[in-house]
Amino acid sequence: MESLNSMIGGMIPNKATIFSFGFIFLIIILVAVLLTLGVIWLLNFIKFNQKIVLFRTIGGKPIPAFSDKGIIERVGMGGDYWLRTKRSKKVVPRPKIQITKNTFWFFERNDGEWINFSLSDIDEKMKEGNAFYVEEDMRLQRLGIQKNLDARFNKITFWQKYGGMIVTIIYLLIITICLVMLFSKMEESWGLASEMSASVRDMAVQVKNMQVRETSGALPVEGLMFLLPFWRRKKNVYKL
């Protein structure tokens, strides 16, 4: 009987194990809820891909009141569509005038109706009203005022006018002086190189004479050149 009780007690989990499983299950549920909300938000973001800008008359002027997202949905089986906004929950007929891609402007009238609109051609409206705001006299006056302002406040200084040329001349002079110094040093180096080559040549001759002396035992011709004056003097004595 005691063994049966101990076996049943071993099969029943303790409180710590139950708490651990409950905590893990709660985390799984929380992650699932967050993923579901994220997927729903992503789907709504993809669905409501139309930008709506609503204009209202404030202070006697039409200004943009707020922006909203919208979706174009198909209605019925006849091929009809409407536009449903996300925040304002407004349903309007499918707009036809786009400002940019997937962007529509609406103006709210006094009765609350939304009207799809766009900017009109200002030049065309001016031509229709025979309005011309550019006059030749005003244009000439504006040119004269601009020249006077340039002459008074936009004077070109000496360095602005000749600074670049002066810097270029100084740069060329510095480069010329450096080249002259470089060529003079090169000339001295060439003279030293010539003297060194002559010394090496003389050393080579001396080495060659020493080699000939060691091999034949006779003095080379170059080694006997210093005896030539004495031999000529002795020859003259014999003739006397």
C-alpha cells in the first residue's frame, strides 16, 4: 500500500513544475497574440494603400486639415467601387483625380460632402480673365534697381579680381627656383661622378700594372715612364 502511494505521488507533478509549465504556456500565448496583431497590422497597412488629404475652409482659406489612409473596394457584382477611409470611416465614390500615385485630395463642403479635386492651371485662368501681371516699365525699373544694388553692395575687391592670378604667378616662381636649384645640384653630382669614374679608371690601371709585374717580373711601360728623362740626359753626356 505504501509503495502504491509513493508511485502515485511520483506521477503527480509538484508545484514548481506546474508553475514552470504555466509560465511557458503564458509566454507562448503572449507571443502568439503579438504575432497575430503584427500580421493584422501588416495586412491593414498593405490594404489601406491610398493616401487621402482632406481640405477644409479655415479662416476663409482652404487648408489641409488632416491626412488619412483609404482602400478602394469593389461593391456588388456590377463592377462598382468605392473608397473607404481608415480613421474617419468615410465612404465616398471612387475618386478619379490623382495628385500623385495613390494620393487623392478632397475638399469638405459646408454640408459635409467630400469632393475630389486638383489644382487648376493658373496661367490658363489668367488668360481667361485677361490678367497680365508683367509690364515692360516695371521690368525695366526692376533691372535698374538690381544694377544699382549690385554696384553698391557687390563690389569686387582687388583680391577677388586678381588674387587667383597673383597666386598662380607666385606658384610658378617657386617652381622655377626649385627647378634651378635642382639642376645645379645635379650638375655638381655629375662632376663628382666624373671625378669618381676617373679615379676608378686610374685604380684599374694600377691594378692591371701590378698584375703584369707579378706575372712577368718586368716593369710595364707605364712603370718606366718616370726613367725616361734620366736616360735622355745620360745619352747626351755620352755624345759629348
